[in-house]
Amino acid sequence: MNTRGDGLGGFFQPRNIALVGASDKSAWSRMIFSRFAAYGHEGELFAVNRSGAPAHGLPGFTSLADIPATVDMAYIYVPAAAAAEAIRLTGAAGIRHAVVLSSGFAEAGEEGACLQAELLAAAEAAGVLMLGPNSLGFANIADRCVCTSIPTRLPVIPGRLAILSQSGALAAEFGKFAHAQGIGLSFMGATGNEAQLGVADVLEYLVDDPATGAIALYVESIQDPNRFIAAAARARAAAKPITILKLGRSPVSAAVAQAHTGSLVGDDRIFDAMCRCYGVLRTNSLEELILTASFLEKVGPINPPRVGMASISGGACGLYADLAELHGLAMPPFAEPTQARLREVLPEFAATLNPLDVTGVAIQDPTLWTRTLPVLTEDPGLGLIVTATATPNTPTEVAALRAGLEAVVEGCRIGGQPAVVCGLSVQDQSELQRELFQEIGLDIVLPDLDFGVRALAHLQRWSEGVLASAPPPAPATRVEARPRSERQVLEHLSAFGAPVIPAVLARDAEAAAAAAERFGGPVVLKVASADIVHKTEAGGVRLNVVGAAQAAVVFAEIVSAARAYAPTARIDGALVSPMREPGVELIVGVARDPQWGPAIVVGLGGVLTEVLQDTQVRLLPVSAAEAQAMLQALKGARLLQGFRGAPPADLARLAEVIVAIGDAALALGPELAALEVNPLWVRGEAIECLDGLAAYST
């Protein structure tokens, strides 16, 4: 990235704008010009073209330098081959900001990439800060500063949600959907090819923008991950939610392919881990992206981060419960004092569950809401109460439902909470509905149960992150030695506090026999070779070896098999270790993503890992609390809780071991491509690393 001149505050607040390429003959130019009036741009516009002809009723100039006023920004939409020269002339005229709408650059192949490189070089040389090329620009709605071709529905609804997209076409769709739901915007922008300014740059600006309360992002890739992370961390500290819709997958470095960890983590799962770590809420659709961001901006973080729901519909309560289970929204029971007070105000046939069916009596007697909701809002275990009910969209519906909605608003007001209503089916918010909500003071509405529960689940997770006060764990101290063999890796892990299985390196059959006799009972023999990664495939592993004599025979067999498998491999002998009784086997591995850095994966070992993909991924370093949360989030977590008579695992100690493995990986520095413990054996309080592997990128 380049020096940003007077900063992006000035970039996104241009008043006087030169339209470079303006022409009455161009439908594209006419459409661009119309956007300024649609968004209510405040400032002067000037037409610049080769003939100096006026355009769209604007004065015409052949050169930017001829404009007799200070110009804050050039909006360039000349052919791609002429764009670099236009940028040079922009700088020569003393204009420091430009948006390049022109296409035909890196998105168009090798020739276009060369044109983009020339354009960037011209901008750098001219001292011009540039958004684009292939960018539809931005609309700073809060400040009425516009330089965009993104369409908008009218009237423009001002608000506190900013939308930033790498796709111009999708930016328009995001805006249309927000408008249909009555969601106001502070900012709308499309970054295009990001030759200079990118998502991270604009995100930094939006995090600091006082007019923006929430940020919705559509991205396919992020060019500057470190600055993105820094901006996301500042947003969470400021309780400014970021939702993101990200497409695209790419493999982790091929250097990790020799370990299972690379395929288990994957680039997309590391991106998930980054989002979780820094409070970015990843969504799966355009609708979820916009609705969640707007909802969180209006509600803010809740404490405690738990939600209660009430409805007059038992069916809605059941559907809500199923959706909550699907999307990870907690449904804590109401406190006993809350349930006791509910029994005093509800009909005697009503239950006191969360979600709460207040029964259809509330249709005949809306005051049931004003008696029930204040009770729920005082529950100490809940930070927010949501009412699920039909929302009116016709005069007949308004007449039928108005009294109930007014009672909901009043009940929440008595309880000191904002009124949050979740509709039962998705509808566009009509002008009639908007007027009703404004009249009765209802300004937080989720359109339906599915998107509503998704938004509530995001609110729960986001609030947990905002409320977390523990500082992130410090990274481990760097070590210089690079463990390569299995035993070296285990010894390295042991130095960081991870328990490892005892082992003796036997260099001949007699030493293997002596080691087996020393351990007593069954032992395991594994060929010792840093050059053979998958020892089982090489015939280099033998389990349940009993007695010294058998150990000597097995030593010769596995060494011979390994030499046949890898004739050039260096073989140091065999490791002899005690055979452990059956327990739960986990895989704990670390892989380094080229963008987001090292991540740790925890999952059930053996075939369960590869077949079921039951794993959890986080960025490093992790805390013990986060490691324990990873274990509890596994689908097979019950296996660690004493399943079918097995002793329950010491989850607190197991979490400490996972932290130790992560610290040991970090200590090996950025050259480490992967570190893997497979299996990590767990039986009750006993925990041991049975095997270790390290791979390096250089």
C-alpha cells in the first residue's frame, strides 16, 4: 500500500468532482451523472473530455488543470488504455484523489494486468490516491459525498450501516435489500480490483467513522490480512460489529501435505478461525449479512449474552427452538423466581419454558404482554427478550395487530429494554408498516424466525467476544533447534509441558530386547527415521510386542521393511515404548496459512478424523479456556465425558496440553509449516503424546 496523503477521511468526503470521460452521447455517462442527484451529493461537478464539450448540463473542459475551482476528486471512466495518462494529468492538476471506474485491467487477463501495473505506477508517481480500477466507487451517504455508479432505490434512507463490497453488482443488491427492509445506510462502496486502496484500507476508515455503527463486508480475498485483523480488533473493542460474506477457497501450502493437519485445517477454516478470534461474524447469504449487521448495530452487545423469547404461537416457539438448536443459539431456562412470577400472570394452562408461549389469550387481552414482558426482562440470566409475532403489512392487518404490538412495546419499556420483534415470515417493509412502527416506537424488527435466530446467534457470539476481558495469551519464546525425527519432536513438546510417552531409541535388536524387558508388558516398536513420515505405510510400526525375544525379531523385521520402502532413507533404529490400553485418541496439529498465520486444529483421531471431519480450528496462540471450548464443541465430545463406562477425561488438563502443543509450534518460528501430534492419547486423567511430526517450509 502507498502513502495515503491527507488520509481517507478526506478521500471519502469530496465535494467538487471532475467527471473524466463525461459525454451526453454515452448512456453510461448519463447513468453515472444521475447517481449524484439520487444520493443527494452536495458539491460541484465538472465535465472533462477530449473536446471540452459540456455534458449533462455541466461546464466542459479539455483538461483538469483548466477547471477554475478546487477539485477534490477525479472520477475516471475513460478506456483502459487511456486511464494511466488520465491519472498522470490528475496529479499534475494538483488533484490527489481518484476513483477509476474503467474496466479491462487485471480482471481481463495478462494484457489487462500490464495496464493495471502501469496505472498503479502512474498513481504512485503522481501522488494520487486511487480506488479501483474496475470500481463502482462509493456513496458517503452520511456526509452526502458521492462518487459512484452504484444504483440506489429512492428515497435514500440514511442510517448507521456501512456496506463495503469487492463486487459492484452485489453492492447494488445489498443496497436494494437493505432498502426493502427499511435499513438505513451511512456508506456504500465497491473496491473493484484494489490496485491501491483495498478492503483493509476502507475498513480502517469505517471503524473510525462516527457516522457508521456497523459494517457489512462482501469479500473474495483480503490483500492485507495484518491490517484487516488490526481493524477488526479495534472494531470489537469499540463494540462496532463487522459481518462478512466471504467466497473462495485455496489450499494451505503444499509443504503441509505430508501431515493430516493441512487438509483438516484448510484455508477457509483458518479464515473462520480468524473471524472467531477477532469478533468478525461470518454469514452465509446476502440477507443474513445485512440483517445481522443492522440488528447488532441497533441492539449493541448484551450482558449476559443470552436471549429469551416469547410468542402467542406455540408453533412459533417450537420452530424457534429447532432453529436455535441448528444455529447455536442458547436457550437457557428462565430462573426459578422468574417462573414463579410468570405463573402468577399467565393463564394456568400455560407453561413457563424458554421460548415462552404466552398463549392466544394475549390476542383478546393485549395487557398480558405488559404483565409478562417486564417479568422476563428482569431475569438475571438473560440480556435480551425477543417477541415473535406476525407483523402487519395491510390496513386490515394493522387494525388487527396494532394493539398487540403497542402492548409489546409498552411491556419492554416498563422492563427497561428495547422492544425487539421477530416476524414469522419474510416480507418487504412497506411504507404502511414503517409508519406504524415509527408511531408506536418499534424500531428493532427482524423479518422472520430463520434470519431472526441467525441474527440472535450472531449477537450471542459477538457479545461474548465484546465482554471477554482476558488479554490474549503471549506467544511462546522462540527456539533455534529444529526437531525433525519423531523423538526429537516429542522431546520438544515435552520441554513446553506436554506429556509424552516414554521411549528408548534402540539401535540394534539387542537394545530393543533390553528396552522391552525394562518396560515390562506389551510394547510398541516404531522405526526411527526422520526421512519416513508415514511409518505405518512403510511397515515400520508393530503393536503389542511381548517379551524381549519378540522385540528383537520385530526390530529386524520393521527395519528391513522400512529399508525396502525407502532405500535412501536414514534409519537410526527403532523407538520402543510401552503399549497403552485403549482410550480416546485425538489429533492436535498446527498448520501455517500464508495469509492468516499459524492455526491449531483439534479433532478425534483415527478414521473419525478423516471420515467425519470432526475438528475445531483456532488461530494461535490459544488460551486454556479457548482450548477447552474447542474440545466441548467437537461432535464426539461425549467420548471425553466417560462414554459407556470409560473414565471421563480431565478436560482442564487436556486443554493445558493443547495450549502447550500450540506454544511449542509457535516457538519453532515462521519456517514451521506443520506440527502434528497424532495420536494424543487420553484415558481419564492420563494424557500422552504418542507420536509427533514436524515439517518445515525451508
